[in-house]
Amino acid sequence: MAISTIGASALDSGVAQLGKNLIINGAMTVAQRGTSFTGLGTAAAYTLDRWKLDINGSPEARVTITQDTDVPSGQSFASSLKIDVTTAESAVASNETFHVFQNIEAQNLQLLAYNTASAKTMALSFWFKSPKSGTHCVTIDNQDGGSTYIREFTVASADTWEKHSVTFPGDTAAGINNDNGTGLTLIFPLINGTTYHGTANTWTGSGTQWSTSNQQNLLDNTANNIYITGVQLEVGSVSRDFEHEDYGTTLAKCLRYYWLKDMNNPRHFTGGYETSSGNGTSPPYTFPQVMRAAPTITWNGTYQLVENGAVADTTITVAGTYIEVSTACMNVVSGSISNGGYYGVTKLSGTCTVEHDAEL
């Protein structure tokens, strides 16, 4: 039987590749922090997993970001990221920006061979529903190299799902560090003041040029809604069909950067023993995924101390300690912890969750 070969052109024109998407949660399916984020516009904030809203200056605009079910028909998407303008931006000041973005870990980008003559082109495709027709921008920011590349795309019909595809040539003059920091950032500007304007279709060295002067103000009316889904960034000059993943695969990727442990069902989180007067430390508990870096751990809600099957203290303080990339211990401060005694921690009141944050 003859063995056929597949040429490079075929590989660049739609043949499926496992793990080709450099973007995580491009189908907006994972939302550990919640499905609705209101009053955004005063500070940067993560929303759906891996997607963050960034703010510069003091824009008037305020938005609500939600995980929405408005999706392109017949494209197998279940969710989109919706930006609902709740306070309009009447005039954009020169130092104001407002954009949705995702940071990409640098060590996952070494295949791009930036800062060499072999730097690789990337193809970006995404579905976008805008309240305005006309010119919009999308930008790659090489944060290690301090350079940006702006591409314009044209929305043909307002309030209509449209698929857009652009390419970004490799950056031959600036590299990406081989570490666990931010390598590239993919940016969707919503407003962008003149301080941050640049020229399309060229790598520029300022690192703060995120749109051309043609970028529209998408936040100028409280009737405006912007939707994004199906974001795929891949090596090559041709955008291929979106690589749909099962939910578990996408969640596992997100857990490297953020893990929210639900403590709202009354149960022990873990046990521990007194280590010093009024302090107790648990054995290490294991994260579901090795995280990008030792996370910041935040205990939300109110907890109680349980000893020998009975509540011993309802005024305890809980925090993470001995934190590594894959494990941490729980430290409890309570005057009720007996010398050498064994204890557990359960929910007392409020929305009880434990955040493990190692985002870029």
C-alpha cells in the first residue's frame, strides 16, 4: 500500500492540529469567578477565565460583562463574552483606554522564534458582534520586546455576528523571554485615546500603541452591546476552523492561572493540628493543576472551627501558608485550638470560596 504525504500547504489550510490555539477559553465557556460583573470601568478586572478588562486614564464609561448565550448561529458555540454599556463615554480623552485582553504565557510562545529571521506569522480569527459598522482594531502586544502590531478589520453590519480573520507577521527585532511571565497580549480596544494611537500593519517599538486613529468609540451609548467568541490565535498564515474543546480540557488550562474552591456546602476543608499557641496548620492540600506560580490565596466568607465533632470557635481567621505551585497549607488563628488538638474548618456564613490566583 502506498504511503501518501501531506504537504505544508495542506497543513496550513485546514487540517486539524491538536492544541493549535494559543488562546485559552476562546469559546468563553469557563467562568469560575462568576457569569456577571457589574460596574466595571474604574479598575482592571478579570471576568470570564483568562479574559481581563483593562483601564487607563479616568474614562466615564461603565460596563457590565457577562457570559452570554447570544452566539453565531450554526457554529457550535454555546457562550460569548458580552460587554453591555451602562454609562456612556461621550468623549474619549487622550490618555484613556478601555479594552478586553488576554495575556499569553511567554514559555508557551517559544515556537514563534521571535527576534530571529525565522519569526513565525500568526493567524487570528474571531467572531465579533459590534454596535457599529466600520473600522475596528485588534492588537498584539509583545510585552517582553516592547513592541506592538495593530490590525484593522471592518464590521460590515452593526449588531450582526461576523467572523474576522487577520494575520500578524513575526517580530524579527524583539524577542519573548522563555519564562512564566507574560509574552504576548491580545487586545480588543473598545475606546483608545490619541496617546495610544499607532500605525497599522507594522511592528512599532513603543509598546503602548493599541489602535489606529480609526478605532471607533464603542462605549458612546448605553444601548451598545459588544459580543466576542471563537477567538483563535494559531501559528501560520491561514485561519482554520475553531478548535472546539471539551469543557474539562479548557477548565484544566484555566486552572493553571486561577482555581476557585467552593466551600458553600458545610464540610471540612481539611484538618490540622496546633503548631503554636492559638495557631494551627493543616497538612498540604493539592491543587487540581500545577499553577503558573505560587498563587495568592484569599478566603472569602466566614468560617468556624470544629473540634471533636462540635463547633469550638466562630471567630477564626483563615489564610494560606507554605504556598507552592502545586500545594499549600491552611493556617488558622483561634484561641480555642487546644494544645496538640485536631480541628477542621467549615462554612459559617456568607459566600464561602477560596481563591487561588496565579494570573499573569
